Amino acid sequence: MALGSRRGGPSQVPEVNLVPMMDVLMSVLTFFIIISMNLTSEQIRSVDLPSVQGEGEEDTDAPFVVGLNAEGRILLADQVVDEATLSEELGVYLAQNPSGYVRLKADRNLDYDDISGLLLTIRDIGGGRVSLAVE
């Protein structure tokens, strides 16, 4: 046999292993997903959201405003009330405004337990839609 001669058999087709390539693609995809989530959350903070009300529209269902002062006392119209009075007033409001909602204005120095306790009380009364007021 000569040095330059070939064997006379079937030629082998090289195999391509796609698993390492897929691992790299999934890693890159995961990286971009995580980065885009972080960038999106930073941009949301600087967005100036429009108001829900259009021009010339009136708010037909004004919210029922409940306050919670630094001592943990419930306030309605700047008057300290107990849970029974809150239940009565909120019940009347929800009967007159079925699609109305409650706005809770709690002092920033309160513990979360105090606020969540009042939220549970409002929910038990029937106020399923509560928004928290912030500055």
C-alpha cells in the first residue's frame, strides 16, 4: 500500500452534540431575563402615571377614608371611633356604594401588625377593596 492511499470503506459523518450549545443558550437567555427584570423595576419608579379620571368626569364613588393614627386608634372624619362605629359607618357606605372602595391612611410609624389588623377588620366588615394611601 502506498502512503497516500485511502481505505476503501464508508466514510464517517461527524456528529454534532447540541447539548453544550443549548446549555450556553439557556444561560445567556437566563442572564438577559434577569437583567431585563432589574432594569424594568428601576424604570417603573420614575414613571409619572396618569390619573384614572378623565377630564370633565366626576368621581361617582368617592372612597370611604379610614385613618389609623400613631397610637393605633381608628379615625373617621378626624374623629376617634371604635370598631363598632367603623363597622356601622362602613356598612352604610357599602350599601349605598356597592362598587366603592376603602382608602386606609395609616401613620408611617405604625407596625405592619397594626395595619394588617385593621385591614382584616375592614375585610370582615365587607370592604374587599382597600387602597393604602401613601405620600
